[in-house]
Amino acid sequence: MIELTYFNPLEANKAYQLIQLHAGDPWEVVYEGEILASIVKRDGTWSSADDTKLYQQLILAFGALIDQQHFNRLPLEIEKHWSDKVQKAIVQADDKYMVICKPGINFDRFEKVFRTYIPSLVADDWQISFHVYDAEMSNDFEATVKYKLLV
């Protein structure tokens, strides 16, 4: 589950919670414990997934906050940095990622390289866990990073 808080600059006393239960699910917009809307990004634009009374400008502001989060960029950074070794990096929560390697790599060597370099890719201040699997999902390791240090 990922939870963000949006403070409306036009209404300083209003704080909305943006909650995504699972990666790929719509984001629920919650205010004072009540779900106001579900929002999704389709074709690069944020919109309501259902009927809502929220203004489109507010939905776009919620989407901008979501897009600014590092957890959205980190999987792409991992895939790009190890493009010859990583098949897919998946956000499971803002503190948990799954990484699946490509077939035919030296998995033990990749573990050493991954553990050495992953702290420099992490920009978040909280502890983040990476569960890394080989292509057959038969071997795996976990790496945890906190404050740019391997834990």
C-alpha cells in the first residue's frame, strides 16, 4: 500500500489522502475518512475512474503529486542502469520492490554488483527493500537500503 498526503494550497486547512492498495490499482482520494473518488492515469492524463464531484484541476494536482514521487521513477532507473541484466523492476509498495533478472546472467555476480550500486539509486529517506529473483524465479536475494546505505 502506498499513501500520500496532498495539502491544497488554496485551502490550507484541507489535506487529502491518496491511497493505492496495490501497484497498478487506481488511487483512492480520501478526505476526512470518506472516499471521494478513484483516479487513474490513462494515456498520460490523470482523470477520475468513476463519477466524482472533484474538479479536474484538483485531480490533475493529485496526479502531479503522484508523478513526482521517486517510487515511480526508481523501477525505470533500475531497468535502465542494468538493461543487460534486469528484465523487470516492479513497485510493490513505496518501500518494497521486486526485481526480475534476465536469463543467462551470472546471478551471484549480479547480487554483488546490485548490493554495491543500489544505494546510490535510492533517493528516499525511508528503508526500502528489494527482492531480486533470477529469470527462473528459483534463486533470490534481498537487499535493504536506508539513507543511501545498504542495511
